[in-house]
Amino acid sequence: MTHELRFLAVDDEAPALNDLVRMLRASEGVGKVDAASSGSEALRRLNDSTEDYHCLFIDVRMPDLDGIELAQILRRFASPPAIVFVTAYEDAAVQAFELRAVDYLVKPVSRWRLDEALERIASVSSIEVHELEPAPVGAGRTVSAPAAPEDDDEIVPVDSLAAGTTRLVGRSEILYLCANGDYVRVITADGRYLMRGSLSEISRRWEPLGFVRVHRQYVVNLRRATEIRPHLNGTATLVFPGNREVPVSRREVAELRRRLRL
């Protein structure tokens, strides 16, 4: 880990909260660790803090505002922190997945599982969210700093289902992306992977880097396309290395021609 990470642990049970805070503070690469005994207190800390937290460790079952509800609120932030659920129960795993939690730790949390979660957080912080700079004093959460420009050579974490691992792929290696339920399928010259997120969001963020929405199901890396084949019905097909083909919808053909200056 190259940056000192800042965490907020949230749990209504004091012994569990204290244990988690102690373990986090003893971890390599961790800078600041704060604690909150409820979801409401966590929101107050987020609003009052002069620094953004990289991740919140949240207990699922809490009175007043529970962990799932807190996570749903966090997802609405302009720059939401990563989320790790820490709970004695496994019945919220599906909701955690839907909320794009970085990890789901079952109590009692072991040292190796916590270290594994920290590695994932470090990857998310440097790859997807980028290192967060301290907010101006008193700024709270009402003002968001402009997003840093994305790096064309940025490394993107993707899931390899066959190997059961997370692979780091250079964005420039991606040929195209395809909507796949709650995931996005990522196609490179050497394999197919999955990543969390929506195709619309990826299209918006990556458009300045040459990625274009050509169909409701596809976003393509135009820099890797090798051929465009127009069809009589007004649609087209983009061809990529390995003779991979992506359909271009009729409504997107004109915009594609404009981009390619055809």
C-alpha cells in the first residue's frame, strides 16, 4: 500500500467496535481510524470531517439506521467511500453485493481476512476512486472537488470467474465492454472478465479516453477497432483483433462516422 488509508468503523456494540479499531490501527498502511457507535453518528462524522475516509467498516445490524441503510446513503455521495460490511450474520451478503461492497467480513474477524480486505481497499482507492485529498477545512460534504482526469493507462481490477481471482488489466488493453446483468463483461485480446458497475457510468467516465457507446449493450475502445462494416439496413459492425465483432445500432452509426471522420 502506497498511501496511508483513512477509515471509519461503525458498530453499536462497543467490544466489537474496539477490537476492529485496534486491529485496523495495527495494520500496515493505515493512517487514521475513527469510530462511530451508530449510523447517525457515522453520517455526522462524515459531514464534519476535514478529510475524506477511504473506507467505512460497517456493522449490518444496528438500531436506528442499520448498515444497509447507511450504505445506501453513502452510495449517493459524489465521491462515496468504499464499504466493507462486518457482521455476525451472512444473510445480508446479497444486499452487500448489490451495494458494491469491497468485502463482507463475518465476525469474529480474523487477521488474515482483515488483511485481505485491506488489500482490496488499497486497490480500489488507487484504481477506481483514486487517492482522496483532504477537503478544505469546514467544507464538509456539501461541496465536491472536481474529479481528477482519468489516466489512459490506468489499471482496472476485473474478476476472472474461471480462476476465481481478481486480475489487473490496463484500460488500453480493453477491446470493448458488454452489459451483463449487474456486472459489465470486459473483453480483452486474451480473455473475458467481469467488473462491477453500469455500462452508462463507464461510458460517461471513459468517453474522453476513446471509449464510445455504440449500442445499448456495448461500449467500445475505438483505438482498438480494426474495421467498420456498414450494412444496408443502416446499422454497422465494428471488428476488433481476433475477428471479434460488435454491433453498432442505427442511431449510433452517424455519431460513430463523425468520430471516425468518415
